Amino acid sequence: MPKIFQKFKNLICASSNKKHGDLKKDIKRRNEFLKSLEILPQDFVFLKQVHSAKIRIVKKPQKIILKGDGLITKEKNVALGIFSADCVPVFLYDPKKEIVGVLHAGWRGTFEKIVSKAISIFKKLKSDPKDILVYVGPSICGNCYVVEKERAGLFQKKFSDFEKKFLKFKKGRYFLDLRKLNKILLEKEGVLAKNIQISPVCTFSNKNYFSFRREKGKLKGEMLSVICQK
């Protein structure tokens, strides 16, 4: 449980790592992980992730797997999950309105401002951004995420007013800090800086985690990030 959520005894928030196995493909081990968190597998909801900014509002667990990269609910005992292996998992919680959410913010989702869209949905559900707590989970850090010039150019153009805060050019290579960019976007939507916690874990450099980049595209598994309010 990340520090920012620790005082909320009704909240479950966790990310798996390599020791738990490939929780995207290994359903048996996924269910074991969920049960270790006191979550019933039938209460777990996930998406067919498509590297988008599409967010689904969940009212109850469903058998049909929808496409998207974000889940939000006001319901109790509905566990929301996303899978990642370098992309940024973003957990959101408004303890006053009892709303939870989890996002898969890869470079495309971040570029399309998935966190901004999530805060917009929270607002429609009567949430005040100043009450929203955010945890940015284990993901590739800005010192390890090298991108090609074309991708860097896309981000420079779209976020030109603050590009130097999340995009660096060193020794002939561009480094993109998706975690920092998502934090900037959250703050622009009214989330307080003190209410945002970023995990120190870099999935690229920490071999206890799966990493698409470290394995040079030969992905060996994905972690599960899950949030649920009881």
C-alpha cells in the first residue's frame, strides 16, 4: 500500500512484480494475487488495453471485456485493474466522494491526456480535484525512457509551454519522463502537488519488474495494478 493511501483502511491498492508471475496471461496466479489482497476474482474488472485515453465507468463487474485504458467506479467491492510493463499505472482516490480509478498511461495515453480526462470524469461525479489523492506506480523513469526524435517532436509540439520539465536531450538522445508529465497534467487539473505520490521504482532498471524496453520488445510478462474500496 503506498504511503498516500495508508490511512484508508477501506482501500486496497497494490501492484504485482515478477515474483507474482505474468498476471495478464496466468489467470491462476492472477486469482491467487487477488485473493492475497482479499479480493474475489469475480469482483475484478479489467480492459483490453489499446494504448488510448478511453476511460470506462464501472457500476458492477462484467463478463464482457471492453476496450480502453482507464477504469473509474463509485461502487464498493469492485476491483479495478490494469496491466503494464514500463507504462505508467496511475491510481486515483477521492475519499470524500468515495470514487476510485486506475489508468494505464503509456506514451499514447499520456499524449492524449488520459489523466486530465480522468479528473474531468471525477468532476462530473461531483469530486473536487483538491480532494483527489494520486499514486503513480512503478514504471519506466525519465532517465531510462529513450525515445526517437519523431516521438520527442510530437511531445514538444503539444506541450511546448512546459516541455523542458519532462523532455531532456542528452548525448544525442531524447529522454521522456512520462511520470513527470502526468504529474504536471494532474496539477493543471487542480490536483494538489502534495496529494501526488510517485513510486521510486523504475521498471527498466529494477529487474524485479517486467520491462518491455529492457527486454527489447520481447515481453516476458506484465504486472497487475489494482485498486478497490471495501
